[in-house]
Amino acid sequence: MKWTDTQEIAIQLADEHPDVDPRNINFMDLRQWVMELPEFDDDPNRSGERILEAIQAAWMEEADVDD
């Protein structure tokens, strides 16, 4: 799984951290959690704010969080 697999990452994060509200996570924690996912295999330096925002948005959608 790569940084660009935002939907798959979001699904796995929702499964791994069911009690976390994705609206309240900071990007440093989000980045670390993504890198800790068992299927994640990408260069840590390829992540950026834009990618992390996309992952967060997909996670919010997966968790069905209202804005």
C-alpha cells in the first residue's frame, strides 16, 4: 500500500482506531499511524500535507463524520 492509496488507508485506519475522531487527529500522528499499518510499504518521505489531508478526508467519509 502506498501513500496514494488514500481510500484503503482510511479503511484500515478506521478499523485500527475505531474510537478516534479523524477530525481531531494531528498530521504527525496520522503520518505515524499510516506508516505502522501492516500493508503499508512506501517511502516515509513521500508524504506531505496534501496526501495527509486526503487520507484524513477519506477517513472522515469512512467514519461517516459530519462536518
